[in-house]
Amino acid sequence: MTAHFTADDVIMSVTRLTHAQLGRYVETDLVRPQNAGNGLFYRAVDIARLELLCDLAEDLDLDEHAVGVVIALVDQLHGARQELMTLATVIEALPADLRSRIAVEMRQV
């Protein structure tokens, strides 16, 4: 079961984060809390993302636009990694002769 955190829980966990910053990150879609019917809740992955946002904004002194660009790149990299893992799983399930042909072709690229 996934743990759910309130905004107050998040602020207590991410000590450099203010309610105003959290609101801006939600408004700009940098963090996407879930709606549980009785309000918004955050997951552990959201807390990790907020830690990263604070690191980028405070430690690297990036403005909100730059933070958005960096996070978009991180998201793209994560998506590409997931696709590569899926492709590797599919290739691994192929017959040995096809895997060998793919390996040969990859070496030639």
C-alpha cells in the first residue's frame, strides 16, 4: 500500500519547503498530488521530487523557469530509461537466434 501524505506532512518532511512554494509547484505542474475525494495527498515519490526541486532552486540557485527545464529533462530521461528497460525485456524474451542478430546489428551501428 502506498503511503499518503498531506501538505502539512510534506512541509514537515521537506524542511526547506514552504506552503507558498508547494502551491507554486502544484500550480506549475512540477508536482502532481492525487485527489482522494477528501482533498489532495502526496506520495513518497512526490516528497523525493520536492526535495530535488528545493535542491535545484536553493543549492544551485536556479529560478523557477530553469527548475522547470531541468525537471522536464529529468522526466524525459526517466521515460527513456523506462522504454529502454521495456525494450531489453522484450529482446530477452526473443529466441536466441533473433537476440544474436540484434546484437550483431547493434555492434554495426
